[in-house]
Amino acid sequence: MYLVVGLGNPGSKYEYTRHNIGFQIIDRFAQKNGLNFRSSKKDYYYSEGVINSSEFFLVKPVSYMNMSGVPLLDFLEEHPVQYENILLLVDDVNLSVGDIRLRKSGSDGGHNGIKSIIYQLQSDSFPRLRFGIGSEFEKGEMAGFVLDTFKKKESELVERGLNFSVELIGKFISGGYKPMLDFYSLSGKKATTENDDSLGQKGEKEPNESDSDTN
């Protein structure tokens, strides 16, 4: 059993913001595979399917970003999945727009959503796909930047990254991290597997409960 988790903030006003790229990726994957999300009694939407005989769930926590770990833990209590079979989809300000980086495990790197999940699961041993959203912001402006939409000139890069991410998810569901990494490498990419805590490299912090309600 595999689980793919896209992170974002609920609500239509955040739908296409940079910080919601995790939602955009998982929605694109669901659409490609003819899947629909259903609500649950907890703070998450979910879907399920099968690819190459591999069963999987898709989950979108609909708490705000810095509480993402709570609904994920609720889901795992009802549907146990080995942590190594959980793929997290998140935004990364340290990567250029549309660039992808894979990691097998590691610290939160300054990302509030990952931080919440590590805290709730008491583990950082789950793979993650980090999608570059760029870093064209001045000091003190990161919160506004991640909650803004992509520029028109970035649309082609975003689209290319979304399509590549969908392919990577399919490889992960078909066999786990290694097949996904092999496909990534064959595409001319170089995955980062060491601890790389470079998120927020400009000395900024993500929006949190003291900054806004969008975490």
C-alpha cells in the first residue's frame, strides 16, 4: 500500500498560490487517473486507486499548512501505511520554478507542513517530492511571496514540472522510492539524498499562526 500526500491551504483564495503546489500536483495526478476526492469525518480529503497492481491512497489535509500532521496521523490510524511508502508533495523556495528535488528522508528544512508531520509521526523517514516555486522576494517578503500566484511567464515551467511530478508519482506507486529515483535520474536529474536544510535560504520564515491564518 502506498500513500501520496499533497500539502496546501484550504479555500479557493489559496488554490493557485505557490504554497499550494502540493495540492495542484495531487489534483493533476487524480485527474489524469480519473479519480475524485471524497471528504472524511476528519480534516482531510482522500481518494484511492490501483496502478500496476499497487494499491494507493491520495490524501489532502485540509487543516492549514502548519497543522498538516494532525489529519495525516488521523488517516494513518485508520489506514496504516509504512512511512517509507508515504510520498509527501511540497513547495520549495530554494528551487527555481518548476524544478524538482527528491529526498528519501530528512529534517523539515524550515517547511511548516513537513515540521508538523515529523512532529506528529515522530519520524522523518518518509520520502518527499519538493517542487520549486522560486525565491524572487526581498527580505521580509517571503510570506507574501508564497501566498501569491505564479506569474504568467512562469506558467510553462510550472506546467512542465506538474507533468513530470505526475510521472514520478506513478513510478513511486508502482514500486516505491527507488523506481521513482531511477526514473528521475534517467531524466537527467540528480536527486538530493543527504540532509539538506536549505529551505528558506534567505533567512525568512514561512507564514505561521503568528503571521496569518494560512500557515
